[in-house]
Amino acid sequence: MKESIQDKQLTILAGWMLSLYEGSYYTISLHCSYIERMQELFEEITLVAPIKVVKIKDEVQSLRRIPSNQLSIEALPYSKGSVDALKYRRTYKKTIKEVASKTDLFYCRVPDPFCWMPAQMTDKPVIMHFVGDTADATKHNIHFSWLKKQILLAGYSFEYRRVLKSARKSTVYTNGSHLSEKLRMQGIKATPVVSSTITKEDLALEPLRPLSNKPLTIIYVGYLRYAKGIDTLIEVIRRLEERHFDYQFHIVGDGDMYSTLQQLIDDLKLDDHIYLHGHIDNRDKLLSLLRASDLFFFPSLSEGSPRVVIEAMSQGCPVLSTPVGSLPGCFEENKEILFFPFKDAEIATSKILEVGENLEMLTQLRDCAYRKVSERFTMEGFIQTITTYNHEA
């Protein structure tokens, strides 16, 4: 039997990096929003997370101060990643044992460091939320040599066996159906969810604006790296130029392929209709850009539940994407979303040309997707789901 345990105490074990400045804790806006939603459901929350002490105000300028009501923080040592965190194993173990005595439920994010510990070291109910796939991300990392990938995958396999052992004793949620399917093959029941950053207040006000196809305004938001399909994005731009298509392209994000994109813009003299915005910290500015766009282009190769797609739909921006992560199971093709095959720049380009000539199709995609997101995929519903546990797990 599953039930929410409102008015009780929740402990969050997450690799959310917190910055401590002048007695206050800061983190990115998304994590603050998650904490705020959980505070609406629980009487008291303990956050167990690594802390970095900072002395310069500029280092927290782009972060949000964590709301301190109903919240206590158990500090873990700062580390530069999962491998670096291994040296603090004893500290994690000691801290988890201490907080177990005063909590009713653990919420653990996988694959964050030592996420398997609460299920194996305490008798408290545990929710394990698989938010990513370390093995998959390692395989797609173009900066790792074949040998480095094999070493990392071999090392992670030992940790992953512990994760699976804990998952068999826990209530399990996954960002996307591909993760739940992998767990099912291991005999673990997992419920796929759609990770959302959209609150009811974020939804674009109706009536939604008329879309335009002269020029078609396209937008991409995300990391600029190979695993996100940026090489496909570059090829799509080349093909649109060859066809003399009337478009504008806004590219939001940063990463190791930023300079490659800038070189493309310079070489082809595209700075009058392709705009590299870099990373945008201001959420209102980002949502405004999405509202002003006619098509969201998402060529990613590996995702769990891509939140940015939900964000685009919530602002009335139709989506053309690879069939990545949970998207095919959540949205109906050609009605709520358009798909193109992984790495297929030619088909992606033809889809863009098609919607550029079919404003009626573009509007239908926009309206149907917006309706589904506003009814089913808000942050409030997401947090309510992932803090619901199974007594029989």
C-alpha cells in the first residue's frame, strides 16, 4: 500500500552542492524549489549534502538562499564528484546513522554518492529516485578514452551492485521509462515519473500567442556537448542554410562545443539570425525566450526525463526532439510532439521545413502539449509522487 506521509520527518540524501556564505546556505534555484515543495508536505526536513564554504559574495550571486524554516542541514565534506567522495565513506556512514534516529523516511537520489547506504544501514523506509544513468553517460562521453571508460565502468559496477541491493528493499522511482525498464530486467519494480520544474504559476497565461512561420524562430536550451546532440544541431543549421530557409535560431547554454558553434557562425556569417546566449541564470528571462519561440529543437542522445522539454511546452513552444528518455511514453507523436531519429540531421531538417510551411500543424502541437503539461506535469504533482512510499517495499 502506498501513501504520503505528510506531517512527518523526511531526510534527503542528495549530491546537491551547497555553498555556505556568512551563515546561510545557497544552492541552485531548482533545488530550492524542490525543497520548498517538500516543506509543504512534511513537518520537518533534514538535508544531508556536501558543503562548500565560500568567502566571496560573487560565488553565491547566481544561487538562491535555501529557506531555513522546517529545515536542518547535516554537512558532508565537499568533494569534486562521486570518485572524490569515496574517501569520505566513513563520514557518510556516521552521518546517515545519526540522522536515522530522528527521521521517518529517507529520500535518496541515484546515482549520488552512497545513495545505497540508508536502505542497508537503517530500518527506516527508503525512497530511491533514479535521476540518471552513470554508465550511459560514461559511454557517451567523447572526452574519455576507451580505456578510461572501461576503468570507470568497472569501478561503477561494484557501486551499482550495492545500489541494486538497496533498491530491492526500497520504493523506486525513475526519471524516464528506459531506467525503469533496466531495473525491471534486474527484478526491481520501479515507477517511471516525469521530472518537472514547472509550477502552476509558471504556466504561460492563456490565450497563447499566435505562432509565426516567417521567420520561424527556433530555440535550443541545454549543455553544448556531444551527448546533447550538438553535432546534429550544427548539421541542421548547415542544411537550413543550403535551402535558404527563413529562420532565427536561439541557442541557450554553455559547454565544450560553444566555440565550435561560434566558429560556424563566424565562417558562414550567420550572426544576423543565429544567437548564442550562453548560460542564462535568470529563469524569467529563459521562460520569456521560450514563449517568444515557435519551435523547440532537442537533438539529445541520452536523457532520463528531460525537464527542459516540459518547460518549453509549458510556455506554448512546440517541440521537435529525438525519442529520448521518457518522451515517447509521455507524449503522442505528431499530436503533442514531433520526433526524428537520433543523429539524423536530414530528417530533422525536413521536419523543420514542414512545420515552417504548416502553421496549423505547429499550432495543434503547441495546444495539445500545453494542455497535457498543465494538467499532468507540474512540479507540485512530481514532488507529491516521489515522496510517496510503499509500506510493503
